[in-house]
Amino acid sequence: MISVLSKVIICMLLFTNVAVSFQQTQLQRLVFCWCQGRVDGTCLYAGGFGNPSKGSSRKGVEAKNKVSTSTKKKIQIKQRVLEEYGGDIAKGTEQRVQTFMSALPPEVQEVANLYKKVRLWDASMSSLSVMQQANVPQRDIEGAKRARAQLEASLLELGLTENDIHNIFQKITWDASADAKAMNAKIGKMPEVIEERVNRACRIVAESVRKKSWKDGSCLDVGCGHGTLVPNLTRAGIYPNQITGVDLSPEMIRNAKSMHRGVNFIDTDFLRFDPAKKFDAIIFCSALHDLPDMEQSLVKAASLLQPGGKLVLLHAQGAQNVVSQHRANPVLVKRLLPDRDELAVLANKMNLVLELQPWEPGSDMDEKEGYLAVLLKNLDN
């Protein structure tokens, strides 16, 4: 039987937009193709490839051959990954999640299940009105209290924190899906509207990096995954050796290293990341909501910025997208993105200047431009 946890994680992975590589509808079409066990050019390659018109030049024929070679390579990549996932990406990811969870020590599995139970309870209660909460059966309330007490006792006994358990869920999720997501990046294309939002954020990063020196500046990509931002950052004028990417998932980092040469990729918990130098810009792209403690992560990022550096927060699909993710899976997504008021308070606390405020979740501008916030570290900090 497939566990509730596996179903929740797979639904989160496949039917919410947690990365910028594919729109939701496009990803669902891909999953459909995968589940059918076939290669469908219409699903994989938007627009397809047409035949050259009559009277095509030699150059046109060469271009056709080049496209044909590229298409074959993409098909080979997809077939190889399909084999690795047992012929079905969704089921294969489920199986990987189950395998990784079962490999944990029994006492950690028990704590993880308690943590999940408590997170789901807290999320369900927070969604109720005061009157609805008053009608919750007392036995359910008492059961939740016992689960929380047991969780706290078990964490203390094992020397773990709730952040550690959150990271276990995150690591397993992204390790299980890393190869499939890297394949998406290799054979697919970022939607134009999303790419323009990503490019805008990367240009801000590049401006901050290049202010210091043409080639001495540096930037940090937190939650870099398989290196999604590397092409956008390099097009914005940043050299690969100026980029450092950190991610909790070793499998994501393995894919990143194979796809992007010259970039410094590190698999680590960001809150434990201790670099030898500070950065001229730090970006969180579709990653901030995945971290175990959002405020602590922002404070950490501020401490790693050079004076005059910029902290860029991006969720190209918009803040409302994270609202949907939180409702669908509060275990993986503990809270929403900080709004402009919360960011203003945090900026003051971190001695940063809020240069660009994000739009409100669900607003027309949030839908039109996505979530983007920029904070500046003063030169005297």
C-alpha cells in the first residue's frame, strides 16, 4: 500500500509548481505521457519540428539534421530516466520516497510520523474559524496534545529539532525527484513569462555582483536544485566561477555538477553553511518556502552579504502559488512567503533596506509579475 506521506509528497511534486522549469499544465501533460509509457513529441517539445520547405539550402538541411540529432538525444535522455524510475516517473518517485523513508532508523521514522501528524493538525486548526475550532471534539484535541508531547520528548531524546525533521522530509522529496527534474530541464524549456521574471531577478543579482569588480564579485544561489538559475545568471553577465549554489539534496547537487561546469555546488543545510567569504548577492528562487525556518534563513543570508550587497527573493509563479502549496502540503511547506509588512519588519531587524516590495498574494500584480523582493545591505553594516 502507498503511504499517505508518499501520496502527499508525490502530489506536491507533480501537481504544484515548486520549480520554474515547467508550467503546471505542461508538467501534467508530461506526467500523462510518462504514465502512458510512450514518447510523444507533442508533449515533450512545444511547437514540434517542421520539415524544410522545397528548395531548402544545404544550410537548411544541416539545420534539420542538427535538430534531428538534438531530438534523438532528448528522447534517449527521457528513455534512460524512465528506465531508472521503472517506466513510470510518478510511481518510481513514490517508490524512491518509500525506500528512503524505510532506510531511516526506526526511531527517526517514528519521530517523522509524529511530526507529520502534528503539522497536519496545526494546519487544519489554523484553517478553522474560532467557532469551528470550538466544535472540534475534545478527544481529538487531547490526542493532538499527546502527539505533540510525545514529539517533543522524542526529539529531546534523539538530540534532534523540528527543523531537522523538516529537512528529512525535504531531502527525501528532492532526492527522490532529482533525476526526473533534471531531465525536465534538459528536454524542456522554461515558459517565456516565467523566464522573463527569472531573468529580471538575475539581472538584479548581476548588477550587484559586477558593481564590486568585473570578475571579483560573487553570488550565492540558495536552494539551487540542479542549477536551474545558472543559464540565466551567466546570460546576465556572471561567470560560472562567480556562482556558488547550495542545496540540501545531494542528488540535486550531483545533477547540478554534471550539468553546469565551473560552478561551486555544495550539498548542505543552508543554516549550517559556513563559507570562507561573503557574497555580493544572494538569491532564493522558489526555495525560501521550503526552508525549515524562514526568518532564521533570511537573517543567515543577511549575515553572509557583503556591505552594499543585495538579497533577492523570487517566486516567479507568485506568492499565491505558495499559498496553494501550503494548503496542499503543510508538512513540506510550513508557512507562506513574507508579505511586504513582514519584510519591512525583518529588514529593520537585519539592518537592511527594503528596496523592492513584493505584491500581495492573489493580487492582480502578483499574478502578472510574480513574487519579487529586493533588500540592500548598507555600506556601513
